[in-house]
Amino acid sequence: MADREFLEELFEPVGRVELKRMFGGLGAFRDGLMFALVLEDAIYLKSDAATRSRFEAEGCGPFTYA
């Protein structure tokens, strides 16, 4: 699992982020809304129609669960 201190520093520009254990990893929340899942040293960020193409342009794909 990722180091909480590292994640708090990484997400600092977003503002106060609460990290909660979930799905064997950590969920990152801002103002009660989950925006990321940290699982097995990978960070999965939530996207929407406005941001999806920007993630794809960087070579990022969607989260899949087997």
C-alpha cells in the first residue's frame, strides 16, 4: 500500500484530502467526494467526459477489475 505521508504531499495542491481504506487500497476524498483510488502502488483518478480525452492523450486507460 502507498505511503500515506507521500499521498498527502502529492495531493496537497488539491486541498485537504482525506484518505480512507477501501478495496484493499486507499480512497482519496475531497469534500466528501472520492476522486482517486490508490491500489498496489498505482493511482487511479476519476474522470468525466471533459477530462477523459486528456488522460487518454497521456496514454492512460480506464480502471478495469478482473
